[in-house]
Amino acid sequence: MATNATRPQSGYDLPVYGLAEGLLYSIHVPALFCIALSLVCVVCTIAWSVHCNWTVGRVRFFHWTQGERNIVYLAVCDGGFNLVHLFDHAQYLWYADHVRPAWLCSLYSFVISEFIAAQHLLVNLIAVSACVTIHRERTVRFGRCDWKLLAYTFGGSLVLDVLCLAVGAYGPTGSFCYFDPVSGVLAHILLSVAPLVIFFSANVIVYILTYRKIYQEEKKHAQVLCQASSTAASSASRAARTSMLFVSAFFVQWWSSVVWGVWQLLEPPPLIMHQFATTFCNIGGVLNFGVFFLLRRSQPTVPAGTAYQT
């Protein structure tokens, strides 16, 4: 009976991660710094995109190139994730306790889960579309106003996130709000760890296949005298390379979370792995801004609204 009485019922019955060891500041201060920097980059990315396409060129959003719209979608995902993550990390640091009340932590978890899943689905879709583009030399279309892309990235995960919210799978993890380590273990494995490992692995395969095809096509068309054929191949290669930049940023952002998630299934990961995970996953806005900056800088003379295609 004593064992049952002390058995944790939720994440609120577990200690705050790093509090007893005096590591609270070393965990949350770097995370907050990365989150704040990422949010600044998100704002810069969206503002620069609007300036280049609307302020200068008066081009409406859904008339932007697919690559430019993808940048904004990714910035929204990073911004939503970072904004909510800023609050839960700040509350952990300020109160040295779990986020309370419980409904607030569940709300944070719901929003974080939705934007993480949307970003993973979006990057995977970008990777697959790049592979199709370079192999078939045609652009993948996502319907009027990108409704297919938006339904896939945000709609599919929304249903599962609402279900998790309803069954109480969300809660404090000890350092932020996500899947409850007591009541949400199965949901965490099925809806967080497993999908991340699958998407990461799939993107690696698509990445290799795409660059292998790019190399083959560029080598092949370098010897072709037909200018039209060479131009088509070059256009497809540029589109695929552009998309692969987003996939590369995805690898940098989420590699540590893949290792940390799998490690956590076997045994508690060391603090350094936790630090890696809370650092790299929070710099998505910085990476996305870096990709946008590289693309804009590499094509400074292209008119607004036609800067690059994916």
C-alpha cells in the first residue's frame, strides 16, 4: 500500500529537472537565450519576405514562389513553437517549479506539439517534392492557396493533438511542457519519438537520392549541346538544391532530439544530451533565417516574387 501511495500519478509528482543539483539556471538560461534569438530571426525572416515581395513588388502572398511561401510557413512554425516555449521555460526558471495550473501546461504542450509536428511534416514534404522535381523535372503543386500542403502539415497532427489533450497525455516533463512522463509515455513514443526518428531517417534517404540525382543530371547535361534541355535540368537542379537547404537545417535542428528521444527509451540520458536537445531544437528560427539569407544573397538581382523556385 505504501508503494501505491507514493507512485507518481503525473509529471507533477516528479522533481523539477536539475533543481536538486543546482542546475536550474544552466538548463533554462541557455534555452531562453536560444529561443529569444530564434524569435528575433523569425520576425526578421517574415519582415524581410514581406518587404521583398509586397512592399517592393506588390506581390500577393499566394503569388510568391513556393520556396518563399515555405520559408514563411517554417517561420510561423518556429515562431509559434518558440513563443510558447519561451513562457514555459521562463516559468520553470522563475518559480523553480512545474508550470501551474495544469491546464496551462497542457495548453503549452498542445501548441508546442502542433507546431513541432507541422514543421516535421512540412520539411518532409519539401524533401519529397525536391526529389520529385529533380527526378521528373516538374514542380509539385499543392493546390489553390496551398490547401493540400496546409491540410497535410497542420490538419493531420491537429486531430491527434486534440486527442492527446482530451486524454491527459500532456503535462510537465521536468524542464518544459510536452508529453507527461507518467501519463503520456505511450503517446510520447507513438506521436513524438517514433515520428521524429521516421521523418529524420526518411529525409536522410531522400536527401541522398536527391543529391545523387543532381550530380548525375549536372554531369549529364554538362555534355549536352541542346540549350533548352540544359536549361530545364539546371532549373530543376536549382529548385532541388534550394529545398535541400531546408532539409539540411532540419538535420541541424533535430539531430540531438532524435538521439535524446531514443536514449530516453533505454535509460535517462546525461545532462549534456539534455543540453544539446534544448539548445538545437530551439534555434530553428536562426537556421531558417540563415537559409533565407543565403538564398537572397546568392540572387540579389532577381526581381521580387521570383527570387527562387522550389
